[in-house]
Amino acid sequence: MSDDDTAMPTGRGKESLVAQLCNSLRAMIESGQYKPGDRLPSEAQLTRDHGVSRTVVREAVAALRADGLVRPRQGAGIFVTEPEVSAPFSPLELDMTSLPAVMELLELRTAIEVEAAGLAAMRRSPSQEAQILDCLRKVQEAGGTDGSSEADLALHRAIAEATNNPRFGQMLTLLGEAAIPRRSLGKAAEVPEDYIGKINAEHEAIVNAILDGDEEAARTAMRSHLKGSLRRYRALQRQGA
């Protein structure tokens, strides 16, 4: 038996000890006892604290490394890593020429943007009001032209930013052009001029409610706007577009 293994208690296998130590260290990391950026105790210290051999310590730490929980720094030791946060989905993974996918995103936008409109009515600053009005003007000027989707998205982003909660704007940035599906759907999403007028009126109602500081009216106007778009795409689906 090597010197490394002399510290291993009798009656328990090395594999079991590795799992026990790994689980113990993992629990300390997940509970915050060892925080991101903290240095783990030295190999010798872990050996003494847990009553196991250096071999067990090395294998347990290797398992934590494989799980991305710790990372070595040459000459400095083993450090707890920052937790990785991944996006729940990417619009790039969705087929935005698919009406069901479009409707799924519209339902998500409704859940997010109705609240955003209400918060914007309560929290917007004068400069944010000016930005919202400028975006509304550009949407109205664009009409149904190729630039209308970009102008539409810019208006919704300006409203999200006026919540002064950056997460709302980040969500719309994550969605990107997928949030405004007219371009992706091509001819299937072509709309008559009177529909563009209706959309402009809906946008104006949202903006006026926000500028008036009317939280409930802003929510109602945004809900009506997005639910109307959802009804239209459902009608396209029924028509087999």
C-alpha cells in the first residue's frame, strides 16, 4: 500500500470516499460556503479535514472540475468558478417561418410586454418619453415598408427600457427580429393598408397611456395590441398559409 493510501479509513472503498468527498465539497459550493472566486483549501488541508488520502482528494477535485464547479490556477490552487448561465432558448433555434413558432413568441411577448407597458407608465423619464415618441413617429412614417419591422421593434424596445428594469430590454434584445415576424413570414404576413392604420392606432394608444402615466390603460392597450396580432396569425394558420 502506498503512503497516499494510508489515510484511507478501513472498511470503505476509495470510490465511495471519492463520491462522499465530492458530494460534501459540492454542497459547500452550492450553499455558498465556498463562493465563486474562493480558493479551496489545499490538498493537505482537505486530507486532514476529511480524513481521506491525497488520492481521494485529487479524484474528488477532478470530478468537481469535470462538472465545471472548480478550476485550477497555475501556482495558485483550485478556485470555485462562476456559475454558467445559459439562455433558455435562442430565437436562432426557432423556425420563424412557422406560424406555430410565431404564435408561441407572441404569447411570450404578451406576458412580458403587458407588464412592461404598465411599469413604463409609472417609471419613464422625460428623455425616455422623448425616445418613445420618436420611435412612434418612425413607425408611423414607415407604414408597411421594409423598414417597418425595425421601427416597430425599436418602439417596443423603447417602452421596455422605460421600465428602468434592464431585464425587459434584454429579453427583447434576445428575441431580436424574431419579435416582429412579418419579414420572416414573407407574403403570408402581408397586410392591407387599413391594417397598418389599425396597428398605428394601437401603438398610439399604448404610447398615450404611458405618457399619461396611466398604468392600467397602458397594460390594456399593449394587451389589446399583442392579442390582436395573435388573432391575425391564428387566422392565417386556419387559412393554411
